[in-house]
Amino acid sequence: MLSRSITLLLVLAPLALRAQPAPATPATPAAPAAPIEHGTEIVVAPGPANLDQIIKNPASLAEGRRLFQTHCTSCHGPNGEGARGASLLSPNLPRVAEAAVAPAEAPGGGGGRGRGRGANAAAATDGPPVSPYDRALQQIIQRGIPATEMQPPRLQPGELPLVAAFVKSLGQLPPEPVPGNASHGAELFKTKGACMTCHMIRGEGAVIGPDLSDVGRARGVAYMRRALTDPNADVPKAFQAYRNDISLPQNFLFVRAVTKNGETIGGVRVNEDTFSIQLRDLTGKVRSFFKSELSELHKEWGQSPMPNYSAVFAPGELDDVVAFLVSQRGGNK
Amino acid sequence: MKFFHLVGSAAHFVTSKGCWVAAGSLSFGLASLASGQSPMPPPQVQVPYQRILKSSDDPGNWLTYGGNYSNHRFSKLTQITPANVAQLTPKWIYQQADTSKWEVTPLVVDGVIYVSERPNIVTALDGRTGRPLWNYRRPFPTDVSICCGTPNRGLAILGDSIYLATFDDHLVCLDANTGKERWDEVVVDYKLGYSMTLAPLAVKDKIIVGVSGGEFGIRGFLAAHDAKTGKRAWQFFTVPGPGEPGNETWSGESWKTSGSPTWLTGAYDPDLNLVYWGVGNPSPDYNGDVRKGDNLYSCSEIALDADTGKLKWHFQFTPHDVHDWDSNQIPVLVDAQIGGQPRKLLVKANRNAFYYVLDRTNGEFITGAPFSKQTWASGLDKKGRPILLPDKEPTAEGVLVYPGLEGATNWLSPAYNPMTGLFYVQTKEDYGQYYYKIPGPHMVAGHFENGGGRNVMGEEPYGALKAIEATTGKIRWEFRQQIPGVASPNAGVLTTASGLVISGTREGHVFALDATTGKVLWNFNTGGAIWSGAVTFLIDGKQCIAIAAGSGLYVFGL
């Protein structure tokens, strides 16, 4: 353990902005039972590092893998193949590639306590040059992606470049094979599945369920399959600290309201405050109620109105629809 | 005397003239005239200590942060009632330039409203129109240590001076008539991680201020400055040094970086001449390994002699806190019968989810009970010390404990209504967090928390305004509020002799409840998050209610 710490320090030494004490022998906590979110903890890390340098060092890469298993596999799968989180088996991760060309944006994660004094001021002063892609990858991991389940992890000083390097190394692996015929899946999506009665893709369809234009880059293959065969298993929920907008589709909530006249309305919560609630009913219409007009309001946490498709599709058809979903990578903007 | 200041500024105040006469400062005006200053105009602003002392009987004004020295936030005004509160309409809205949270409790003196704005700004507003009368600005350094934003919660007034505690640790005295600076004293060096966000407390001839910085390993203290000259009158360190009793409750050298700040305003009992102040969390917040022991006087109430700053008694709510449950919440002084005996009480709804009733003459624990969901203690023992449940200390992986780190309640002011005997407080419910700890060194002015809390995915905590029997801790009723995402309710409470409770929500509703039943009587959507406490006062003899929401100060009237 000690020798590994020393190797790490050697690798990172030129990058350290501030003298840090030798990291304590890293504990290996089990992945938390509940997923990480509202992670306001952003430990000050040295500035972004050149990741290829780290990848070349087997000890550092092994440490990066260990960190990945601790902090990331619960969402990205044991080998980065994706699950609730995106597949990371690409040399050109879409969010990262986007951030690499965009001007630096504000840190994510919302308000709360900024425990990371100077977190976004970090910049390498010397050492090998850092490519925009490497910088963006480290920034995304450090800050998380606002309004998604991807929250800032709790990394110790110096760990960020290691885990980022491991993620980058995953890009050299072949992407997971996706059986199925995406264009046939597209057909089924429109016809037999009647998915567009609830979902939108690139401006077409309905908005009872989440927009799926981008789902291929946010979710892994297994997750997608499970969404079809066990819709209640993973209802999307992503809290952001101090978010004033609760209409984000990631924070999906199915509600059932009964008015004082006896009408029952099932729908998706669009917004809510102390005195009123706005929901989208199953016809897609927005309904607004003062709570004083309702006799009952049920919040069906963890429940989805989406039908279970295991009996609807033949196994081959299921593959086709999943292949189609995996191919939905951007284009809703 | 300072009457020369007043000549130039008299013209500003024509509109408010009627108000100050009506509100009882006439006698002071005449007194100064009689003292040979004629033909000088009488002073526009005169709030001597005697007047603050009797602020409960001066409901046309709001003279100190908590409404009176007991922090009741109770008003004897009765024009606005449960029957007519639904007719309240906005009279004017003042927009400050800053758009971040506005945590101010305004002061109102004879028709003029004084507010602090971020950063380091003081504005005097004409109460009839909302037009600014003067503005004071002070540069704000960029290298301050910020744990939780840079708010300022309000001002103190004494005589004809306004006092501002700045984020960068200056205590500033302004001429209340003009906003001109009279003196500016450094309380402590902000570069050491200290800041100030509280409204100072004016007691007799002194201005008392406390400090923030429990996330930066400061050593907390409370300080009194001479109101006239700004000179330091006394200083009390909330963490005893070597040789002082209590120092042994800190292992090793941990007392040096021990936190225990004093970042909210305290209370004062003129009969006992004691100042009461809540003390914050020990540093580092979540990892107690480096500071074994009870860590006095962190998470305690302290009672100090107002003249000397000497400690009279202390009561520790949460010994060796590791969940950031500081005890800075506003102490409320209540005189009530317990077991047929009249008692002088200090009550507090603590961030740790317990409500406490103490004897404020000696700090003895009388009773206490949880007022919100908590999973860390099975109760309080005879002396009020929590009986801890096992395995609730933060770990590397995280341990689920209720309440979460923002606490069951926090800095927002409660209110006490002597007519209902109820204590009203905004709380956060269904709110647990996974507490984790990490190791980490102390660096001057660097974050020294060594852990934190993660929310429980899928849970949606809610806000609840609770009415608690002040002497027993029993909950009478609650009013639930939606809170956006996982935010906390952050509005203070106001209560009136006409039987109203007024507060606000994080989404921006101001609302009025029946003080006895908790029934909603009125609400108004300001559209801006409410982080402040409402106050009530008279303008032209008519009762008004003011509350900051978003970046606006809203003034409502019938």
C-alpha cells in the first residue's frame, strides 16, 4: 500500500498545486447502497492532468480501476459498459467531446455548501500539456452533470486524474455488441409498441414519459432492456440541491389527484408548490389545481405508467427496440 | 452632541416626520431642545437603550433583530386579524440589486425601514413609498472564506446610529440619518477564515457581534464593542484555552482549530443582565477523530455577563457533535408557569431535532423532546444530555441519520406568542442523509469539514411550520409546505396579538395562519424564494407587514 502511494505521488508530483500530505492508505469502501447524489463535496484536486501519461503507468492505471470500482460501477457497470449511467466504451464520449469544445461552464451540482474552495480554479501550471478532451473529462467527473444522476464523486486529493485516466483507457476497448436491428426497432417503436403515445424523439411524439432523443448516451444496454420489461425497476430520479425547477423529467413522479367533484386525474408532475400542483395528464394536457380543490393527492414514487413490454414483443423484437434506443444519441437540441 | 449632522439631512425626512412624533420619540426631541440646543431641529432618529428595552410596548416599530430582547417576533398590533388578513395587498416592492438569497430582517424606526443588502450595503427606505433615502456601500474583498453564501441578516440600531457587521469582519457604525460612516473597527482578520453574517445586538452602551467560520477551523468567540467609539469592550472565546475549565474536553491541540462559531444573534435578559448566545459546531464538522471529548462550548448555549463577557453558565445540547448540528438557533426567552411556579425560561428548537426548555437563571435543563424525525438518540437524560444510539457516527461509506446536516431547523427565526403560549418554528421533515467522513489537514482559512452528507435518493423532504407548546415541547399542529428539490425551508416566523402566524416558503409564498389552529388564512406568491423573517409595524398609523422574497422587499397592508 505504502509503495503504491509513493508511486502515485511521483506520477502526480509535478501537478500538485499545493503541498498535500501523503494520502492516507486508501480505504476500499463498498459502493454505497444508495446512489450518490447531492454530492456537494468536491475535494480540491490538483489541476487537470495529461491522462495518457498516467495510462502508461500500470500502477496508476490499476489504482484508477480500483477507484472506478468504488465510485462508478454502480451506475456505469463493472467494466464501464453502462447501466443506469452511460456506456464509457468510446474514445469520443459525447458529453466530454462537447465540453472539450465549449467554453468552460459553471460548476454543476447547484448551490449548497461549496466545500471545494477553488475547485474550478484548478489549472495545471507545469507538467506535460493537457488536451481539451482530457481536461473536459476530468471536469465532468469532478463536477458531475447537472440535472442527471451523475453527481460529483467523493474523491481524495490526487485521485481524480487516476480515475479519469482509467475512463479514458476504456475508450480503447471495443464497444459492447448490441444485438438487434435498429431500423426494425424504429418501426416497432412507432407501430406495435405505440411508444410515441408517451415518448418524444426529436420533437415527435408525446411528453408523458421522458424524452428519449438522447437516451442512448445516458443509459446502458441492460438498463434499456429492463426499462421495457420491468418499468418500475428504475424510475428516473435525480435530485439537485437547491433546484427551483422540479419539472425536470429526470425527477419523474407519477401522481394521482382526486378533485372535490370526484374526478380522478392520473399524470406526471410538472411542478408543485405548497398551494398548487401542475400535472400532465395521460392525454398530454397540462392541468393545474389548487390543492384546496383536491380531496386526495397520491404520489406514486417508484411507479411507472409505462406498460410492461415483455409479453408484447417477441425476444428478437425486444433486441431490435433496444438497438434502436441505444442508437438515440443526441439531436434533441 | 451630533446635531450638526442633522441639519443637512432634515429635508430628507419630511415624509416620515409625522411618524416619529406619533411613535413616541417626541419626549426625546423635547429633551434635547430643553438642553439648550434650540433652535436646532430635534433628532430624526433616537433609539436609546431604554426604548429597545420596551420594544414590546412600541409595536409601531421593529427595533431589534428578534423584535425584542427575548426574540419573540411577536407584535401587539391588531389591525390585521384572522378575519381580514385575506385582504392584504402589496403596497410597494423595493428591489435590491443583488439577486442571491436575501436573509434580512428589516429594522423599522418611525417610518423608515433599514435593510442590509449583499454585499456590505445598507439602505434606508421611506416606509410609505419604498424609495431609498440613503445608501451605504463598502468594498467587499474577494478572498473571503465562504461556506454557505455571503448573506447579511440585518442591522442593529442604538441612539442615532446603525451598526453593520460586514462579511469581512468589520463592525461599522453609521449615522442613521444620513448613512455616513462614523467608525469602522476590525473585529477579527477575515483571512483567518472568520466572517460575519449576523445582525449585531445592541445592549446598553455596547454592540455585540459573533462570528461564522465553523467550516474553516477558526476558534469561535463573541465580542462586545463600545457603541460610541467602536473600541473592544470584551471578548469571550467559545473554546477555552489551556488552563481554563473545559479545555480538557478537546484532545491534543484541537482546541486551536475548534470552530464553535457564534453566527446568529443572541438574546438579552435585562433583569439578570445576561446575554444568551448559541454556539456552533466544532471543527472539523464530520470527523471527530482529531478532537476527542465533549468539545465545550461547541453546540451549547452560553450565558454571559453583559458588562464583562464573563461566563455565567453553559448548557451543551450536543456533546462531541459530528453531524454539523450547531446550536446557533435563536434562543427565545419565555416567562411562564411550570408546575405552578413562575419560571424564567430559555427555549430552543435545536438543529439536532430536539426542543429544549432551560432555566435561564442557571442553565438547568427542565424538559426536552424531539420535534422532528431523528434517529440518533433514544432521548435526553435528566440533565438534558442526549442518550446516543449506536452506529450513528459518520463512516467512510456513509451512515444514514435523521435529521440531515441542514438540521431539523436552522438559522431561521422562530416566534413565541405569549397569548397562545405557543412557539412557532419552521422545520424540515423526512430529511435524512448519509453522513460520511474523510481525513484532512487544517489549513488556515481552508475548508475543515472532513466529510459531509449525501441525500437519500427518491426522498422528498417537506417543510413544516410547527406550533409547539413552549413549556412542554408538545406539538399542537403543523402546516406542511412543499420545498423545491431537497432545499430547506428558510423563512422566519412572525406572530401577532390578533392571532396570526406569518411566514414564507422556499418557493416564494408568503402566508398567514391562524395562530391557534394552524389553518391557512392567506397566501401570496411573490415568485422569489423566501429566506428572511417577516416584521410588522405602522406606517401613517396603518399596520404593515414586510418580508424579503427573491431580491424584493415586499410591504403588505390592508
